Amino acid sequence: MAGRDFTAEEREFLKSAGLDINQLEPLVADAPALPQDVLERIRTGARERAGMALEAEPAALPAARRRFRPWVAAAALLVIAGAVALSQSDGAMAAIQRLVRLVPGIGLTEADVGTLVMPSPVTVEQGGQRLTITGLISGSDGTELRYEIEGLPLEKQVSDVPGFPFRAALRLADGTELKELNAATGAGEGTISGIIWFAAPPHVTEAFTLSITPVDSSVAPFEVTIPVVDAAVAGLPEAVEGGWSAERLGIRIGVPYWTVQDDRIVLNLTVNAPQGIRFQEVGERIGENRLLPVLTDNLGRTYPLIEESSQLFKNSFEPVSLVFQGPIAPDADALRLQVPAVRVADTSAKAVRLSIPLNQLPLGEPLQLQKEIELGPYRFTVKEVTRLEDLAFRFDVDLGPEQDGTLLQEIKVSPSRPGSWGSTWIVDRQTLQTTSIEYYPDVLRRGRLDVQLSEPVLRLQGDWEVTIPLTSGSEDE
Amino acid sequence: MADLDEQTIHRQLLARDPAGLDALVDQLGHKVYRLVQLVLGGLGNQQDVEEVVSDALAAAWERASEFDPARSTLTNWVLMLAKYAALDRRRALRRQNLDAAGQAKVIPLEAAPEPAAAASEEEVLAEADQAAVHEALRSLPPAERELLVRRYFFEEPLAELARDLGLTRGALDTRLWRARQHLKQLLSEERGVRADGR
């Protein structure tokens, strides 16, 4: 079957070449085996989604990921603590705080005595390429290394190289090699950056050596020595407790930790939302009306957000973090973080079905519906539906105005009965609301277009405000 | 654990036997993972890939009754579920990838799979045509191969593809045309060789 929006020339090409686009197996015939820990996480995820009770304890997270588990615990503790007394630290909280430091290239993370960190980035050059180790942290729960390689040949990008372009080996000063556990990679024009997780070192070392062995000529061989020191003596800024906002639109925003380094103010941010509401993004950084977090002090001075250093999206590997340009004025008594908006998905809204006889949808002729839909508490209008091709339909929708700080920005169209489909969205640049959805079902049943509308994505404008008292020491670390 | 045949796995899925889901994870997990990586094309991170793989395998568990062995292999059916789950995730990730001006960042083409280990003669004979097409596809320069895979196997709209690659629509059309011509040429040579050999 040819694709839905292929041109006549493309259809002819597929036919003459004998390319069956539904045969996906040959594309992945060489897929390498997965590491056991990855396979177990997939198994756990699939079982959870299938509604199966886990038969055994969930597989342990890979060692390097455990570094982030204290964050989860800390955030949960803060939620509880926040409901009682937001600004009063108790002993337990102080104990947690002492573990969290701003690690270069890594961010605010657990870094207690015995944790080895790289004090500053290390760069080496080889063959016109530049490798920078941007961050390294190593402790009893694993080793995390972040890197960037620049100067790769543009005509043959790393991403064009079959498989991963190099093998990395991390050794201690005595030559002991750490087992590689996992890796995540991103590539851009002439650059590649990523994270590699290795096992915990069996003993303390003064330096690591990273060796990069190319498996393709696009990357130069590198060997770099990375000096490390104990986090407790590295002079790293220690994080202190921030605070929580009041609840608005069911959402509370918290700053579990924050710190300052040189002229930068670094905050970690967490969101406490009702069950079924999934946090996606803080603020609105695209479109014509940007809604970004603002940091001021009690005397009205503003500290600008440094967007390129901040992490505004929910990310699997690290908490949402905001970096502002300081320094904090010496006469300030408190900081005030204003978060004008967050984006969330409401997974609790029950899907709505829409069924249209195909005989009402002649090709290319819009069917005026003007049908008001209630999707959970959200209302919107399906204005018209057009059959573009046999298996291609366009839904023109009006997702409505903002009401009480809530703007419906997206909805999902999918088959009302299980089946495969595809879709693309057209978005209004100003409101970032979806205006049209093109929907491509694989099959149509009983002469009808049967779809369900679900998973509303919302921008909530709650103007949350978190007050962060500047206790002695916190503003001049 | 010895691999189970597809019929057995399908029966287990229909019987709601958790062993069927485990067999999918063990036997197809790596293939689904690879496909999802290809579809996401560098967007997102490993967690995204793993989540989509779990979604797809759970969907196969939920929808086992829809699988028709007469129309497809179980593996290909699961891969199709994964493809659409991954396309859905990619759309969400692409939105996150818009820059401050609302423009998509350029997402470079991802690597395509390298040639698989040589198949047995029987398998080659049984699937000669598709194998030849995929062999030719793998012989293309990586950038052309990726372009064809993204456009035809993953059915990416032209406008989206052009935006991702930082190309004008005209430039994309030209590149696609060249890639198609190149593939046709390779196929023509291959088929010529096969015809001569008969």
C-alpha cells in the first residue's frame, strides 16, 4: 500500500522499485541485542502498561540512574513538608540538603563525601576535532560522564555513521577499566554530545582516563586524563532549601534546592500536580507571547533568566532547572520566583468518540460540523472535517479561548477502535493552539470515520510565586 | 530461554498469558528498540525510546486479537504498532524542539541499519525481491538512505522533513529525486545481474 500523502511520482517510484513500505523487519534486521538492564526496564514498563502486577521486585535502575533517586525522595519529602511548614527546615531536610551540591557540568545533585567530581571542564584537540569533558561525577552508585565533540566533518556527520561512531573506555589511574552501562547521544551540525554511564569505581582514584576509539573515520581517536577530587573538598556550592508556591489551578510549584555560583543563581524546580495531570514544560518559550519564569528580589530588582543554561522541559535524566544572572544584591532579604505558566497533559479526561458516515465526506469537500465537544472539563469545537484522500482526513478545530487561566492547546485524534494511524498538527503561532489535525487511519470500518478525541494538553497560567528567604550564607556562597 | 515461534507467542497473548508479553520483550525488544530509535531520529533521549518500546509491546498485548497471521508476521505487526507509537512521540518531541522563534531546530538524519548478517540461502530465495530492495537501500550513501527511510517507511510529510533538515521544499524534492534515482539505478543493476545469472 502506498503512503497517504505520496505524490504520483513517489507512488510510481514505490511501485517500480518494489519497495513495500509496510515491511519493517528488514530495516531492523541487524538490531543489536539490548543490555539486560534496558531490557528489564522495557519489560517493567510494558507490564505496567498492560496492567499486570509485577511478579517480582522491579528491576533495579541502572547504577548511574540511582543518583537521581534521592531527588525523587527529596521531592516527595518536600511535598509533605511543604504542606506543613514550607520555610522551616527540620533536621531530616537539613540532612538531605547537605548531600546536594552544584557539580560542574552536571547540575544540582547528590554529591556527598566519597563522591568524586571533575572540578572544571577538560578539553583536548586531535586532528582538528575538540573533545570537551563537560562533567563527571563518580560514586558508589555509578559514574556519569558528559562530553561534547566539536569539529566533526559536516559532509559526514556522526549521525550518518552506521552505529555509534566510537567506543569509549574509562579507566582509573591504576588502569582498572569501568564497565560501560548506558549512553545517550545527541548530534548537531558538526558536533556530538552525550552522556555515558559507567559502573562505580572499585576504589578511589585521583584521575580517570577516557579513551575514544573510532569505529569510523568521522571521529578522531582521543585520550584524555580527567582529574577528580572528592566532592566534599572541591569547594562546590552547596544547595539549600527553596520553598513552595500556593496552589493555583491545582498546581503547586516548588524549588526543592537552589544555590549560587559566581554570578549565577541556579534553582531546581518541581511541580506538584493532581493525579492524572502530567507536567510537561515550565513557561511558554515559543510563539509570540513568551511566558518565562522571572526572578526578582524583595527590593524589586530582576535577575534575567539564562535560557540556554536552563532546562525548562521535564527530562528523564535531570530535574527542571533554571539559571538566572546574578549576583544577588547584598541588601536583598528574599528572592521571588514567578512562574507565569506551565504546560501539562490531562491524562484523566475520558476520550470522546466521533463517528461520521463516509458518504457524507466526498473527497475534497469540507463537511461543516460545528460540533461542540466536551472532553472532561474542556470544551472545544470541531468545525469541519475534510476527506483529503481515501485514507487522509483533516479536522479543523477551534480549541476555544483561555478560561480562568486554562488554555486548551492540543488534542489527540486516534481510531476509536484499536488500529494504526498517523497524524500531523497545524498550530497557531500566537496561541500555540492546534487549528487543524490531519489524520491518517490505516483502515476504515463499516463505511464510517470513527475516531476518538483524547489527551488534552493545556497551558495553565497560574502566576505561581515561590518566595525564597535569603538566610545567612545562602546568598554569598 | 529458547525462542518461541510466533504462533506460540500469539496464542499466549490471546490467552492473556504474561509469558507471551515476556516473549515479545525478549525476542522482539531489540528490534522494536532499533525501529523506535530510527523513527525518533535523534529527538528525545533513551528514556523516550524505552517508553515507546514499552508502549508498543503493551499495545501488542492489548490488541493481540487484531493480529491476522494471514496478513503479516507477528514481528512486522508489532513493528507497525511501534512505528506509529514512535511517530506520535516524535510529534510531541518535535514540538519541544522548536526554538524561541518557533522554528524547528535542524535534526540531522539518523543512521540507518547496517547490512544484517548474511541470511541463509533459503531465506534469500524466499524473500529475494524485498531482500534485493533492502540490499540496494543499504548500498546507498547514508544520507540518501535515511531520506528514503524517513520519507517512505516512516511517511514523514515533506514539509516536516524539509523543516527538520533545514532545507527548502525545492531542495528536499531534489534530494529525494536523486535518492530515488540512485536506488532505481542500483536495483536496475542488481536485477540485471540476477537476470544474467539465470
